[in-house]
Amino acid sequence: MKIAFVGKGGSGKTTLSSLFVRHLAATAQPVVAVDADINQHLGPALGLDEAEAAALPALGEHLPLIKDYLRGSNPRIASADTMIKTTPPGTGSRLLRVRENNPVYDTCARWVELDGGAARLMVTGPFTDADLGVSCYHSKTGAVELCLNHLVDGRDEFVVVDMTAGSDSFASGMFTRFDITFLVVEPTRRGVSVYRQYKEYARDFGVVLKVVGNKVRGDDSADLDFLRAEVGDDLLVTVGHSDWVRAMEKGRPPRFELLEDVNRRALRMLEIAADATYELRDWERYTQQMVHFHLKNARSWGNERTGADLAAQVDPGFVLDESVTAPV
């Protein structure tokens, strides 16, 4: 299942996405964690120290390798240089799967050991001083979008993506790549306004959006009442203060099994909600949305930048789904 965590800066989306990754790993479920936020906090939230986090290979720095691998023998793509972030797979393309080894994982992913398990971690890479004035940070997340376009995952396989903060999560077609999106919302007017904005963006694309109320005080029903009144049935679960999280943020996390029972139950509810979306999968619509955003990008900037007709990359008879086989 492909799962996104979104929310405004400071809402706790990175903390919650890291807890969810830990929860999945602790139950021995295969998981690929992706930090698509240029602030790059997911690695430390998963227990890496500063040096280890800084040494993670950035997806954006290995885009030529990623493009060349995913292109495979697809005859509709003249060269890897003509691939852009929205290029869809077609006959002959190589695909990524959660349970495999491949050159993209070998180069761009690192195993992170967690209590009782492990997860593959991939990172977009930070926005650096060299990018100032010459680069749009959305180009940094392009490698993530391209990988998601070519990724096939099945039941009981998880890809957890910590997205860019704020409404920028919807600045590209990547927001349609997920089975479910968890929106982390604080019980404040600003938090609720972000929810309304996300809800409007997601409505026309069939995005499954569920709200995780964060920083909800357990001794104050007003927080919960406020979220219920403003969010309604989209409110899935709430999370309050956690001594375990406070210790983790200080770099001294206890064993994950010591996470508070109420928060462990909340993580289990997230997993159940994600599992339930498997039956809702519509691979044909998924592929159509992929093509929609590719054609949109081709017209607006891709054709001019690559000097190619990128609409010709679309394979009209191709539908990405779990039955598709790809060349080795």
C-alpha cells in the first residue's frame, strides 16, 4: 500500500510517519520509507544520528541512473534524457517492487535497523545553498514521483512517504499516487483550514483522505470536540502527548514496545485504514491520472525542455497493475 503523510509545518507529520514505519517494521511487514520533504527529518526520526542522516544518498543526485533503469526497453522513450518526473511506464519499462533488490535500491536506499525489524529508507535530498536562485525545490521531489509511477506494490507491502509540508504536497501529480493520505491536523483554526484546503484539492481525484488529530490533550475534551465538529467523519484517530516521542526527539528513544498503549492502538488503526483501501484500488484510473499529469507537464514545460514530444511516451494499451511483468 502506498501511504502519504501530509500536514502543515510543525504539525507532527514526520513524527507520525516515523512511528508508523516503526510499527510496520516491528510487525515484520516489508516497508519502504521515503522522505520527500526537503527538510529531511525522517532519518533522524527513525533513529539515525546527524552524520548517518547526512550520508544518505539523495535520489535527486542519482536521477540519470534511475531514469536509465526504469526506461528499460520501452520503445516509446527515445532516451533516458527525455524522461521527466511524470513519465509513465509502458511496455518494456522496468518496474520497482517493495520486496526485491535492484540497482535503484542498491544506489539510493539504505536499510535502517529498528526495534524488531528494519525498513528501507530513501530520501529526496536537502535543498542546498547551490540550489538558491537556480532551482525549484519541486525538482528535488521529481525522482520520488518517477519512482512511484513505476512502483507496483501488493497487499501487506507498504510504501510510506513523508511529504513536503503545507499545500505544496499538491504542487504536482504525486498526491494521486497513494492508496490513502493521512493528514495530520492540530486542533486549531489554522490546522482545520489546512484540512479544508487539502480536502478541496483531493476531491476531484478520488484521493482517500483521513485526518489524524495530533497534539490532542487527553484531559481536555474540547480538543476532540473541536476536531469532530470541523472534520466530521474524516477524523480517523487522535494522538496526544507521548513521553516515548519526547525521548525520541532527544535522541534517546526507549524500545518501541514501550510506546504508550493508546498510541500503539492509534498506529494499528492507521494500518487497518490503509489495508481497507486495497479493495478500492482502481489501476485503470491510477494509470489514467498518471497520464493526465504527464500530458499536462509535457505541454507546460516538458516538451520545450527535452526537445521531444513527450505525449508519444504514453502507451495507450498499458495499465499498471500487480500482474504486469517487466524485463530484467
